[in-house]
Amino acid sequence: MLRLTSRVRRLALVPALLLAAACEEGAGVPGAVVVGKPAPAFAATPLEGGPASLQALRGTPVLLNVWATWCHPCRDEIPALEKLHREFSGAGLRVVGVSIDQGGQDAAIRGFLKDFNATYPVWLDPEGEITVTYATMGVPNTFLIGRDGTLLWKHVGPVKETDPALRALIQKELAAGR
């Protein structure tokens, strides 16, 4: 029953999300996820167990990616996210994937990550709470969150590791922490 309630709640938000999408960067929409404003709080269970939250990562820049194993564009971007992870994790960037696959899919998610040689942490969100919290409409969606919790960048669709705007923001945020 909980799954149905969560899905019904997400469906009820569709009109509000469409309104937010129609407004430039969500201006004037209460609760909209807006670049330059604080990123919404989010917590989930990592694939490897234990608690995880954006609050616990405060002080570290986070590239938060919302995806699913059934999403074909997500398959295209996993190698790009892995490259960003390998390139910038030593300097302090945390790449975190949030899987919205249904519950009980842990083995399939692990297999998917292994197939794509992905080594960054993945959090599980089978109820899709992040889709409500971050007002996403489909996957993939990616958010760069600064060390102070400010949303610095958001992107709908597959991420490219060569994206000059993303790379500049990552480098600027990492340099600010030195």
C-alpha cells in the first residue's frame, strides 16, 4: 500500500511540476528546485547499506545523479559520470547516483554498475522520493550541489564529462575549498 500511496502522490504533483517547468528556473513556484538556492535535503540507503544523506556530505561538492537501470539515456551517461568521479574524487568531488529502480532490485543494480565499471556510490530510492523532492520529470537528471548546500547546476538528460559549464563549476567549487 505504501508504494501505491507514493506513486499516487507523485502523480498528483504532475500539474505542479508542469507549472514549475513552464516558469523560468521555477521562479515564483513554492518549493521549486532553483539554481542559486539551497538544494533540498535528501536521504536514502546506499546500495552497500547504512544511512546516507546530503546533509552528511555538507562541506563537500556533490554531483547527484538520478537514474534507473531501465533508462537507456542513463546507460549512455554512466561512463561519463565514472570519468568525472575518477578525475575529481581525489580533489573532493563526490559523485552519487540515486537509483529509482523498484525495491528488491539490488542484484540487478549491482550487475548494471559492474557492466558499466561504475565505482561511485549509489543510493537506493525505490519509492522515488527524489523525483518529488527534486521535481524531476523522468531520468536522468543531474544536480551539482556546492559544499555549502547551494544548488549550482541542474541538467535534464545524459551528462557529458566534457560539458564545459559543468567542468568549470566543478573546478571552481573544488578550488574554493582549498
